[in-house]
Amino acid sequence: MKNYLFIITLLFIACSPSEKNSAVQKEWLGKKVDFQSIQPVVNTYHMLDKTGTKVGSMIFGTYFENGKLVSRDTSSFDDGSVYEEAEFVFDTGRFELEDVSIAMQINTTKLNVDFNATDKQVRGLYRITRDTINDYPVDSLYQYDVVRSELYMLMQTLDYTAGDTIDMKVLIPTSMTVSDASLHYLQDETVTTPAGTFDCTVVHLMTDGKMPQNRIWIAKEKPAKIVKFNVPASALSIELVSSKSN
């Protein structure tokens, strides 16, 4: 079940500004962000177990609203054990993920996370509901570089070259802890999913165990998108099925 929580909170989304904002020039984790590579889109993914059997789905919609990148997702396992809805708002002016809202149910346990952040000061509410409601107010200064959701929103905006290693501290909303992580360029590879065949950059997200390690295939074509994930700890593969422009 712990792995289910990790997997469901994967936020691998292609986000995009409108045309007039596509020239925004910023650096993220020390690298220039290519906003030309992201577009408003609804991506559908299937989760497959080690036998290739479908066990769940993820649907992610991304938008550019009032100068901010917004991603919304719905994720679930086919057996009904896990259901999650989430929204993430990234302020392109401050270049910071400012709002997080997650509603997740795992069997009979519910998790609700709602917070906003300004200059790493995080304020909001963390609620766990089982037989009773347990509220944990959040009002703390966290030492992090990115929020986990932000990582999956923007990793496809970077150009990767051989030898690239990007170190970071990642705030994990579902546990309100900070993980030491690094993103490594592995290789270029062609991969086929139900959505088509893509020439990809393959990167490896390595972590300290507070969130799962992933191998991630990012399409080289523009607009870029994440077309496949591998989650070794859970023996799951997550593959792009379809993309539709918003």
C-alpha cells in the first residue's frame, strides 16, 4: 500500500503557456527552461504490472491560466483500492509552485493536502481521515528546491546532455518531508507505447528512499512530453496511451 501512495502521487505532466508567454526565459535547477516545449494537453496513461496487465489509469490535464501553469489529474487503480484527484498551480512570475491540493483515498483511509507556498514558507492543512478526522496545520519554512509535483511538471522542459546530473531537495506533499534526489541523464532510446513510437531522452530519478526512484522516457519531439515511467520498487510501468490538445 505504501508503494501505491508513492505511485499515485507521481506527477508527470506536460504543462504549457499560451503563445504570448512561450518566450518566458527562466532557469530551473540551474538549467534554462524551454517553454516552447510545453503545450496545453490532456494525457492519458495506463499502469501495467510486471506481466503487462493493466492495473490502473492516470489522466492529466494541463493549462495556462492567468500567467500560471495549472495541472489537474485523476488517478486510480482498477480494483478500486486507490483513487486520487489533485491540482497544482505554478507561478511563472515567481517561478515557484504556489498551490497544492490533493484528495486521495486508499481503501478506507482518506488523505487531503491543501497548502500554498511563498518563498518556501508553506501554509495549509494536512488531514488524515480513518475512523476519525485528524488535522495537522502546516505553517513552516521548508528547505527545498522543488515540490515533487513541480519536478514532474518541468523536467521535460530541459535539454539533457551526456554526464548531466542535477541534484535537488524535493518537498513531498503527501508526507510533508524533504527528499534528497538527483536526476541523471542515461541515454537516448526509441520506445513504443500505445500512443506511438518516440525518440526519447532517458533519465533516472535517484532518491534517498523517501520517494520512489524512476526511470523516465521524455520524447525529444516538441512539444516534449513524458511517454513512459518505470517504477522499479513496485514493478510497474506507466505508459502514455493518448494525448489531446486542450
